[in-house]
Amino acid sequence: MNNLRILVLFVTSLSVYACQQTGKDTVTSDEEINTWFERKEWLGNVALAPDPSINRVVFYNEYHQNKELWDKAFDYMATTDFDSLPVGEYPLVGKDLFVKVTAYETVDSSIKDYESHRQYTDIQFVVSGAEHIGLDNRDGLSIKTPYSEPKDIEFYEEKEGRNLLAQPGTFFIFFPSDAHRMGLVVGSGPSPVKKVVIKVKNKE
């Protein structure tokens, strides 16, 4: 009996150790992942709302593989005054986590190509103005400009996917499988937008 208890304790210890090493919980079902996502404990004090387009399963895996970086990103979102933050690039954790603040005029979708990234996942949100963001699965698109490793970008032939409305109050997450094109016009003509993109290095 004592031997059995020792064996059970040993196996349990191994399981706990494995979870600590991988940084993952033992969530296996979509229902459990949805519950975790909707509790929003991962979001901390961020006031922005996650857009429904976010792939929850992919996000769950990415978050738990790289929890420290994601937590730093969300903490930065919660504590930064983006209205007064000037256009520019801001390192948070070297090249593993950095922020790009841009300002531009929206354009017609006919002059924007879909793009995707391999090394980084994007957290994107509009600070002022409004734009459409095109979203499609990368696997269904034809390559227009091959992947550039130094720039971490690949472009695709134009194809009409779904358009997401990006305006203040909502954030989006685009993973390597998400081809996206931002800065698309809303309404009848171009308009100014201030945009933030937080680049989170993917775990290798």
C-alpha cells in the first residue's frame, strides 16, 4: 500500500513538473478554452475588448507557451496613454516584444495586399479614426511577394476575405496563419487613423 502511495505521488509530481516546464495548463476542450478566454483573467486591466475574430484555440496555445511576453504586452496596453504617445517604435523586451505607433490615411482595398508574418504575432488596435482590416486564412492565398526573413513579411495576391471594422475600444490579434491587410477605407473616402501594433515574438 505504501509503495502504491509513493508511486501515485511520484506520477503526480512528474505531471506538475511537466506543466511548469511547458507553461501550459491541461485544457483540452474548446469549451474549457472558451471559458478561460471569456473570464479574461489573461487580459488584466486592459480596457479594450477583444474582437470576436480572434482564434481562441491558437491564442490559448500561444499565450501559455509565452505567457511572460503576453502579460507584459497586456500590462503595457493597460498602463499607456496611447492618445499622447508619439508615432514611432518602442522596445519593451528587446526584439521579442516591441510597439509600433503609426499614423496614416486609409486607402481603397484595391491597392493593399494581404500580408502575414512568421516570427511575430500582431496585437493591433486603432487609437483614433476607423478602418477596415481584411482577414483571410493564409493557406488559401496565392503568394505575390515571397517571404522576407529580415522584414518578417510575405504578401499575397488580392482576394476578398472578410472585412473587420477597427475603431477605438477593440483590439485584434493576428497569428502567422492570419493573412491581413490594414488601413482600408471606411465609408466614402480616405480618413486619418492612428494605429498601434504590438509585435509579440512567437515561441520557437
